[in-house]
Amino acid sequence: MVLKKLVPLFIVFILFTMLPFLLQAVVTKLGLDKNVLLAANLLFFILGIGTFFIQRKALQNSNPNVFIRSVMSVMMIKMFVCIIAVLVYVLAMSDVYSTSSIFASLFLYFIYLIVEVTMMLKLNNQKNA
């Protein structure tokens, strides 16, 4: 039953995993690093699954403040994980890192964020969420 609610997240993950391979010429032309895009996709997918389970548990609590605290804590976790990932990438690649790949990953983050919010809204509208 839980996997059924995660279907939009799986669809986005599969789509953005296949996209760099299908549009390899465009990715290369734009100066994007395929490995960075795939790593960011995997990172946001794992964060999205974690977010779903944390917020689903918070929605089941009768105290509405628990959900607000979970949203704030998940937002901080995501922020720190993304900052650490960018720093690790920039430090590991020294002078040859791709800023366009970082910005493309930011776009990917926004897509995952939209999917996560719509999943939570649907979950919140159910009576026995």
C-alpha cells in the first residue's frame, strides 16, 4: 500500500535516470556532467523517500505541531545534505567542476520538491492518513 503512494516519486526517478542517456548529445552540448545529474537524481530520490516516511508518520499524529516540526526538520536535513553534496563535488573535482550541472541539479531538486508536496497533499486529504 505504501509503494502505491510512492509511484510518482518512482516515475520521476526513472524518467530522470533515463533522460541523460536518451539526450546524451544535448547533455554534452550544454556542458552538463551526466554522472553529476545521475548522482543528484539518486540523492533526491533517497531524500524524497525519507521525507515521505517522516511526514507520513507526522500526519498520523493528532498534534498538528508534529507535522510542522517534521516539515521544518526535513527541510533542514535536505538543505544540509545538498550543501554537503555540492561541497564534496566541488572539492573533489577542484578546477574542472561543472557549474551548469549544479544548476541543472537544482532544477531537478525543484521537480522532486513539487512531486513530494503533491504526494503529501494527497496523503493529507485522506481520512486515515
